[in-house]
Amino acid sequence: MLKEFREFISRGNVLDLAVGVIIGAAFGRIVTTLVEGVIMPPIGLLLGRIDFSALFWVLDRAKGLPVSLADAKAKGIPVVAYGQFVNEIVSFVIVALAVFLLVKQVNRLKRPAERPVAAAPSTKECPFCTSVIAVRATRCPNCTSQL
């Protein structure tokens, strides 16, 4: 069983997948930081100094109105934290755009190499009787014309 596991792990696809997951996790953290620290603050400023990650909707007003999302969590007040959801949607769109651009570039680079080379024709048409003959033929076997 250990030998089979070693063979499974040493396959190129498994190692490529592992590297992809690690790079993807790191890329996800970069995108999250980009969205929360660079993209959303100017958008929030343009929309009247809104911090999207702090937006929430109180479900149970009987327990009081919290001043912040952290206050609501500390007091146990049920809220819908839709601001963080907005941040996650923006993050997803950025990751999806980056993956799309990456796949598009990879496909563009692969395209010329994937085209099969056309094989040289092995037959030709006799100009006199229009029958199909071998390319190397010097006389048509059907009409006996000199080629």
C-alpha cells in the first residue's frame, strides 16, 4: 500500500495540483487584501464614506441596536452581515477575471503547437482522364498517358 501511495504522489498531475492549490490560496489572500484595502475604500468614499465590510442589517431589534458589527457580535444580536458578502463578490469577480485572462493566454500560446501538420498527399489526379493515381506515377494506369 505504501508503494502504491508513493506512485500516486509522484505522478506529475498530483504535484501540479498541489502546487496549484498552494498558489491559489496565496493568490486568494492577495486578492482579498487588494479588495479590502485598495478597491473598496475608494468606492466607499465615493458612495459617502461607507465601509462595506461593516454593513449589516439587524434581525432582532428587541435586543437593541448595535453601533457596529463587532458590537452586535459581542452582544449576541442576530444580524445579516451583507457588507462582507459584497466584499466577497468583488473578490470573486477579480479572481474569476484573473483566471479567465490566464486561461486565455495559455490557450493562445498553445494554439499554434496544437495544429496538426498536414501530411503530404499520396495521390494526385490524372490531368487526362481525371482518375486518382499515385503521386510518384509517371504514367496513368487507366488511360496510359505519359505524365
